[in-house]
Amino acid sequence: QPAGLPVTTATEPPPDPADRPANQPAGLPVTTDTLSAARAQLLDALQTSELYNVGLIQSRIRDDSGMHREMALLHGRRGDHDLALGVLVHELGDYAAARRYCTERSEPTSRRKLFHSLLELYLRPRTTGPLLQPAIDLLNSGDADFDAVEILTNLPDNWSLSSVSDFLSKSVRNSFHSRCSSAIGCRLSVHLRATLSQSLATAQSTRVTATESSKCDVCSSPLG
């Protein structure tokens, strides 16, 4: 290097603004934490807000975007519960979330139907073999709601009773509790009917004498 010339070092050229994604604000680098925070905000908005068009947002989500949890939530918003469970099970493999999805339904009839649909997804999946362990865990869970007779009729022949022992024990307890509750209800109805019949007979046997000077205790109008 000739004497007297300043020493310079090679530097990288500044990034071209045209290379920045269109949806990225200027000056904010895209990081994993940034994306996670944005998706958390999106999920919260989709779950709590009513001010959006579900079908429009679904149409904007590409199949290869990886936004499966968002799609499951949107399916649930539209009442497509089987599709929502399918996404949670097949795309995410989040069996705990699928069970919570069923548990959070408010109506008992709807909740039981969803649990049966989820079990069907486990035992008869579309592309893979049966998901036996998630199915057993679902049956034996304390918060699941099933029709015991229907389940026992459709269980695979190669399952041992010991694998669903918790489910069987719970079903027997629930059946016994239902029978006891029904018996108590019947006895209470009989007792109430007898009490009302006695009260009616007593009222009918009581005589009231009204004269020309008798007046109503409420409006003071003459009764005679």
C-alpha cells in the first residue's frame, strides 16, 4: 500500500429495502420471538373478538402456512367441530388440546357427541393407523363423557378390559349413581303426592259458613 493513503476495511453494503418482506414494518427484524408474539396476539383476537369474517380469514390462510392452530379455532367458530378436532389431532398431534376442546363445550349433549367424534378420529384415522394410546387415555380420563353401552359395543376386539379399567369403573359408578338418583326421585314424588292429597282432603272437609253480614277479608265486599 503506498504511503500516505488511508487504511480502509471492507464493509458489507446496507440492506436493500426492497428485500424486506411487504408485511414487515421498517426497522423491525423478523425473529422467532416476534413471530411467536404476533401469533399469540392473533390467536387471542380470533378467540375473543366477534368483529371479523371467519370465512374471509380462512380464505387468506395458505395450506402451507403452518397456521393449523388458527385454522382449528376458525373451524370451531363456524361450528365445524369435527374439522377442528381433525386439525388438532392430525396436523398438530395435540391430543390434550383436542380433549380440552370437547370439555369446554357448554351443553352436555354436544360435549358427549364431540367426545365420541374424537374417539372415532383416534380409532379410525384417515391416513395413519389407529392412535391406540390417545384413545385409551381419552376413555380413562376423568373429564370425558361417553355413552358406556355404545363404547363397549364398538371397542376393538383385541383390547383387553384392563386397558380401559378406569373407564369401566367410572361407568359402573355413574350407572349406579343414576339408578340411585332415579329411585330417590321416585320416592320423593310418591311422598309429595301423598302430602298434597292429604292437604286437599283436609281443605275439602273444612266448612265455611257465610251469612248476609259476612264480608271478604281482602276487599270487604259482602259475601251474603
